[in-house]
Amino acid sequence: MATPLQNLEMRSLITQAGELELSLVESEIATPVGDQVVVRVEAAPINPSDLALLFGPADLGTMRGSGSPDHPVVVATVPPSRLPAVEARLGQSMPVGNEGAGVVVAAGEAASELVGKMVCIAGGGMFARYRVARARECMVLPAGTTAVQGASAFVNPMTALSMIETMRRDGHTAIVHTAAASNLGQMLVRVCASDGVPLVNIVRSAEQVALLRKLGAAHVIDSTSPNFRAELVEAVATTGATLAFDAISGGPLASQILSAMEVVASRKATSYSRYGSSVHKQVYIYGRLDLRPTELDASAGFAWSVGGWLLTTFLGKAGGEVIQRLRTRVLAELTTTFASHYTGTLGLAEALQPAAMAAYGKRATGAKYLLDPTR
């Protein structure tokens, strides 16, 4: 790498004064050494987890822009009541972007065989022209795979497969999934169909019901339907689901799922218990599409749990052998089972324009955007 590469990277900063600042920062890429590689990022999805770091707890209604068209700066106010939750990141300019794909354009002597390869990385800092990584952090994509096809090769596919792994390890046999029309939800429909895992899909519109039915989903329930609770009970009864993965979090949905599971379990009881059934029911919250508090009532008896679930935590416990097995399957089915679809593509500067931020910041199901830092 005779001439140093000039990087342009999206950064998120929350100041000590409680202001969110989003900007594009220029830097020079040093010549890679050892097992380092330099990847020219060509596609990076904007995932919900990226929005949590990008926007933090800022009030986006206070958003205002400045800077130039090529180097926009966005500022928004973080309400004082929310600052304690992000105290550890105050004053730190943080890189954004969980995953992405691109071509290795330079490498140290121990990784020279990767030059010219299309790879995906899931290590943060992917909303940038270039990303420096270790060779072991790169997953080489099959020949002919494009950056767009490989951009989402980690977070959603590995999450879907890890949900199945969690189900089996915890002794469950079926799953309830919320926000099920998302890219992840569609993958889970295909994985469960392939693996013979009964799946109850909860969505929020008739259009989303039709979408998942078209994919072959057997149990799809619209949470806005007046018959939602009864339909949920019957789907749980048919599948035997005692495990749920909830991307919504806020409001009563987790409690409604537990209640439906309890109704089904109680049907099989041979005697009354004031404590409810002995069947353990589990809801894992893995997203916060609804920022309201999670509401739990007393309709699920006492044999239940609600807790957080994070992909990286699960993989850390699962170990290298499981991770490699899951990665191998993802690569083999990257353009089929684990294919992702995007609403639109944005360049780095475009992504910091108010109209674009309003579009991808809605966290709307089925509205997934892709960044192309080469634009």
C-alpha cells in the first residue's frame, strides 16, 4: 500500500453537555502489518442495534443539521433524565456499524492471501470507506457473492440460527416470534420450515400476514386484530410453544404471550393450583422497538421467566465449534435461506440528511436500509 488510503467514517458522540453529534471523520489508514487487512466497505446494513448506538437516547425531534453536503453534522439534544444511562460514553467519539462486506485491498504479510477476496466483517465501525481488521475477523464469502448479498451475513442469520440453538438447549420444542415480518423474521420462517421447528409469528398488519403466508408460514397472527388473544392461544396450543423471542419489549405483548402459554398449559391440568401450571414459560427480549416499559400482569402463574437475550452473549457461551457450524450453514445458504432485502441504499453523507434519518430511524418492519460508503 504505497499511498496511504484516506478514510471517511461515521461517528456518534454524546458530549458532556448532553448533545448528540453525528458527523463524518476523516483519517489516514496505516499500512497493514502481520495479520491485519484493509477492507474497502461496499455495503453495510443499518440494523436496529446500529440505531441504538447512532442515536443513543437523544430526542430526535430536536435534530438540527449543519456542515457541508459532503461533511454534514447532525446535532440533537439528550434529555437530562436520559444522560445517566449513557454516562460511560460521554465525550467519546464512537464508530458505528455492526457488520458489512467489501473487498480486501491491502494486507499484512501474514494475511496476503486475502487480498482481492470479498469478505464480511461483524466487528463494529463498518459505516466507513475502509475498515482495518484481523484476518480471523473476516469471513470469506463464496466466489461470485456480491457485497450486497454478503452485507447482512452475520447479525440476522446467526441470530435466527442461535434462537433455534437456544430453544434446543433450554428444552423447548417451538417458538413464538414478534416483529416477525422483519428480515430476521423472514429468515426464521425459512429456517424453522427447513428444520421442522413449529413457529408462531406475531406481526402488526394484514399486509405482513400476507407476506409471511406467501413464504409458507403456518401460524401468523396480527396483533392489531380484535381476535388476537384467542388466535394466539390456539396457535400456541397447536405448536406447543413455551418459548418466545420478543423484539418489541415495550407494552403488554410479552405478558400476553406468557398468558396464552399458561392458558394452554392449564387445559391439561388434572387439578386446580392457586399458583398456576408447573409448565415453565420463557420470553427472551432481544430488541426494543417499543421504548415503553415492559408490562407484566398476573395471568401467567408463577412458572415463567422474562429476560434479555443477546447474540454475542450466546455465541460467547456456545464456543468456537458451534460458531463455525452456524457460519458454515450461513455461507451455504446465503442467497436462499438467509437472503436480505433492502428498501434503499444511501451513501455516508446521504445517511446524515434529515429525510434519510427519518426514514431509517422509524425502525419500521420491512424497511431496511443499506449503506454504500463508495457512493
